[in-house]
Amino acid sequence: MTKPLIFPLDLPELRFTATGGATVRRTILPCGVRILSEVVPGARSVTLGFWVAVGSRDEVPAGTNGDGSHSASLGSTHFLEHLLFKGTPSRSAFDIAVAFDSVGGEHNALTAKEHTCYYAKIRDSDLPMAIDVMCDMITSSVLDPSEFETERGVILEELAMADDDPTDVAQERLYEAVFGDHPLGRPIGGDESTIRAASRDAVAEHYRANYRPEDLVITAAGGLDHDFLVARVTDGLTRAGWDVTHASAPVARRSTVVRTLSQATDFVSVARPIEQANIMLGIPGIVATDPRRFAQSVFNSVLGGGMSSRLFQEIREKRGLVYSVFSFASSYSDAGIAGFYAGSAPSKAPEVAKLMMEEFLRVAESGITHEELVRAQGQIAGASALALEDTDTRMSRLGRSEIATGEFNDYDTMLDLLTAVTVDDVRQLAAELAAGPVSLVSVGTADDDALRSAVIRSAS
């Protein structure tokens, strides 16, 4: 069996060949900036990402910390994601937009719970422009006060749009319920009150504290030359005023010590005058580095990962109770969550919730069949192969490997680890998950008492 490749933080140069002949290289500049690339033979595009390992979980209520420093107000990470597109001393917001639009490129950003990523996809010949613009954005945003107020309005509209989506509402409430007082339970984008309360000074301090050479990870995948990427990034950061020759080690990765979660509540009901009841069930899951994560992928596939899954077959195909039903899992450095979703007529919601819980417990008690195991392994292997046809996926794989786990799982390595999963591995993991506290969220007009009774009776 091939093994995952470790990314040590004290190794300045690393090079290996991945599945399909792709060359992967990593260079750590003296200042701590990490630059990773995956050269894909025949690719004519490049996806470029600039990452910082700071997300919504790293925010704390505005104020002064015990060491006298000021903490970032809630929502600052998401606020900053917007503002970095709004201009530097040498480029206006319009200039940044034109730079990518004029070459047919895509550029955007995402804020997650444990990282922020600014990314672009361009033709290989347009990579120099993308590097220059993104180096400028990351290092030299002016955080213009008028733009700050404009973006406050934009973010409030973004939050309002999400609040109109009952699935988004259910997911946010489920995270709050399962994670309790853990910062992973907070919404990534903040909420209306925190965005209205955010100050430019707090966001600017968050920028200065976290957008430093030792925090920056740059990943690129597609048709490129690694040495050119390193040279162009070095030049771009130098022109922006960063001293790339100053010796500084990359920041340490997050602790992976598992944190016990304290459930906030076992039931949340959000009344909405909508046609469907949106139901989510959630339980504490496993962390991102847990070796059982491949067993979790199989468990998720069998239970609710496709049209042949148990939830889909039992609740939609056999009974016609729903249009959408699925399971999901998200893993972070020190905690995780696993859950199930369905949307149904309010009158059918208790029955649907009961069936979801029963199917979950059936896996925990009796396991899965060998046929289901093989089918799930095939589904995951095939979907992974198709995803790797896209340079976006390869760029993201590099970033997450460097920031989150510190190891790179090549496709062949992933296949070995996946095919090593056994029926008993899945049953044991499901049994452990089933022993955790269950939280139920309903958005719509379902009967709350009937919903709670259905889940509690199933769980007992």
C-alpha cells in the first residue's frame, strides 16, 4: 500500500510525481511563504489560490484579550474577504475586475470555518497577471472606509439571501446545536448584528495580524512551471513591500487534539410559512485527520450519498415522501459533524425524521453488506477521478493538504486507503456516532411535538 506524503514545515523543497504523471512541488521561501504546484500534462488553464489559515472559528467577540491585544469582531474574516477586492494603492476595484474579465478569467474568494482562500482560474498564458494582481490584493488592500460601508450593505444582503433559503437556515441552526459553545458552531459570515457592529479598525487589525508571510500558502494547478511561479510570487511580494528574505518559519498547523462537544440543544424549530418542512439531524463526527475518515466516506455513501443509498431508496423511492434526502459529514481540526437532511410535506415530517433515524441506527447495529461496501467504494473512487479532471480540485487539494492535514493523499494512495475499509470498520464507526447526542432542526410548519417524539422514540 502506498502511504500519504507528509508535508513537514521545516523542509524547504519537496518534489514528487503524482498519479497520471503530474509533478507536485513545494517551496518554502525564507520568510515562511509556502508555494505549492501541481503541473498537469496537457492542461491549458491554471487555477491559482492564495490561502490563509484563519476562518470564522478564529474570531472572538470584540474587545481586549488577556495579553492586551484586541481581538477580531465576529464576521471580520468574511468582511475582509470582500474588502480585498476593493482596491490597493496601485489598483482600483474596477482595475482588479477588468484584469480578470478582459482575459475571460474567473476570480473569487471563500471564507470557511478554518481558512480563507482567494482564487482565480485563467489561461496558462495569463498566470503572470493573476499572480501580480493577487499578490497586490493580499498584501496591500487599502480597506477604504467608503468601500467598507458599501460592503457592509452587500454582506447584509448576502446574509438575507441565505436566510431566505430554509436549507441554509437549517444547517446553521444544526451547527449551533451540535457544536454548542465551540467556535465551529458560529456562522461563517457572521449575522446581521455582528456585521452591523463590525468596525473598520477591527477588520484592519484582523488583516494585519493574519495576512503575514508566515501565514500565506499559495497553490496552483494546471499548465505552469513551478520555478516561474516561485520567481513571480517572490517578485510580486517584494514589490508590495514584503521582505521575502527575512527568516521566519511558517505558522504551526492547528492542534488535532479531539475536543469533546457540549450539545447546545437537542431540538430547534424555526417557524417559516413555506410549503415544506426542512429537517436536519446531526451528531458529533470525526476530525479531519482521523484515520477512519475513509470509513466515514463509505458510511456516508451507503446511508445517503446517492440514488442507490438507503435513505434515498427507503424514503423517496419506496414511500414517495420526499424529493430531496441525503447524508453529509464535515470534519475540522478538532471536531466534526455528521448529519442527514430531508424536505417533506409538514404532515409527513415526523415519519421522515423517524425513518432517517432508523436507517442510521440500522447501520450502527447491523452494519452494511459487502455489496454496499463495494458499491460505495466504486462511487467514491469514480467521483474522485472525475473531480481530478478539474484544476480547481487539484489546487484545493494542495491547499487543504498543506493547511489542514499536513499530508498529501495521491489518487492511488486514496484508492488503497479506501479499498482497505471493511464492513466492520463502517459498523464500528456508525456505532460510535450513534452513541453521541442527536440534535434535530426543523424549518417550516411541522408539528414540533410529533417530530421530537419520532426521533426520541427511534433513538431509544
